[in-house]
Amino acid sequence: MRKVLFVVGLMFVTTRWASPPVALGLGLSFGLVFANPFAKHAQALSKRLLQVCVAGLGFSMNLHEVMKIGRSGFIYTILGIAFVMMVGMSLARFLKVTSNNGFLIAVGTAICGGSAIVAVGPVVEATDEEMSVSLGTVFILNSVALILFPMVGNALGLTQEQFGLWADLAIHDTSSVVGAGIKYGAVALTVATTVKLARAMWIAPVALVAATRKRHWSEIKWPWFILFFVAAAVINTYLAPRLPMDPKVFSIASSLSRTGLILTLYLIGSNISRAMITKIGVRPLLHGTLLWSIVTVISLGLIYKRIIVL
């Protein structure tokens, strides 16, 4: 019965009636009530699907806009990462969260959620339990953000650019950032995706700093899919007008990528179970929630008051 319901939900989120919040909510409901019967497969598929779909979104991006937005968001990225890491590690010590869990949750909040945790975890010799606790904390908060952010953005009348920048600064995972951007509008999606992917490049230097302490250089997992995103944007900007093919091909690729991302959110949501929430415990979840709340409120205030602008 569980398997049938899971497949039915999987099919529904590929239809035009599904949106990012609906897909995530449906996945969460299934995971919390039934527990995913295909948990390992869903986890592996969501990771690969996310990378492919983010790269595919590049076919709807103009490289000149990508570079412009990326340059504008560069200074915010550096300051944001430094601030979140400092506050995150201080909170971890105050709440007596283990050093690895505190570091991983801070890295996930500062850079790009699960991708950053998966990249840095092996470098700091995190155990499977520490990895699962950190990932679970981030995924739960991602779920809340994806549903909450568009509501807050609309209530405050944030512009597309403002919302996209806020989503980048305050939502952990690329999948949820893109999902919120899709929900809010095309410009918000472009801003959120571009700045988030530029932010994700900081996985490499943070992992290298961690590796200097542990000397596990070979364990670093590089975010290669970002390069494919840039390549797709290059093709769309410079080659598409000259290629002997229907330009709708690139539009179709972008549309399929958006559908794939909605499917990814369903898979991620379905892997959050009651057992995962119990396993996380109070301290790491409180640490992640407090850190995320601080980042969310401060970044929203600065953007709303137009102190931070693109």
C-alpha cells in the first residue's frame, strides 16, 4: 500500500497542478505518516536529479545577467558566510552541541545546505550519525522555508529581486531556493539561482580549510554541476541563435528542469520521517533553528530597508 501511494504521489507532482510547496508538503505528509519505502533510492535520485535540473536551468539564463547578478551578490556572500559561521559555532558551544554537528549545521546554513554538509562531512571525519543529524536538521528547516518565504514575501510586498536575494541568503538548499524562486516569479528565480550557485562555489575553500586540519584532500566533493549550469548559460547566450535547431528546444529543457526540481522536492520531503526527527534530538534542531532564524530575520530586515540591494 505504501509503495502504491508513493508512486501515485510521484506521478502527481509531475503534473501541471503541482507546485514546489505542494510537492514538498505532499512528500512530507507521506514521510511522516508512512515512512518512505524507497528511502535510499529516493535519497540517491534526489541528489542526482537536483544537479541535472540545476544545470538544465542554465538554458533559460542569459550569461550577461548571470555575471551581473553574481558580481553584485559577491560581497554579500563573503560577509554572509563569515557571519553565519561565527554565530553558528558560538551557538553550538553555548548549546553544547558536538563540534562536528555544530560545524556541519553552520556550514549548511552558511553555504548551500545538504550539498555543503555532504562535501565537508568526510573531511572533518563526521560519523554517519552526525551526518544524518545535520542533514535532517537542514532538510526540516528547508521545508518550513519553502512554504513560509513566498507567503512572507507577498505579505511584505518584496520585489522579485528582493525576494530572490533573500531566498539565497536565508534558505539552505539549492532545491528549496529554486522552488521558492519558481513560486515567486521568473526574475526571483534568476536572482535566487544565480547568487545561490555562486555561493555554492564556496564549498571548495571551506572544505580546503577543513582539510588542512584533517588532511583528507581526496575526500572533498566538488560541486561540478555548477560548471554545467554556466556552460548551459553560455550555450543559451551565445550559441543558441546560431545553432540550426528550433529555439524551443532550450525552453523545453528549462521547463523539464523545473518539473524535475519539483519532483526532487517531493523526494526530499518523503525522506523526512518521525524516526529522523526523533534521532536529531533537541539540541542540534534548536541550534539549526536559532541560527536559521537569526539569518532569516537579519537578512530580511536589511533587504526590506534596501540596505542590501543588487
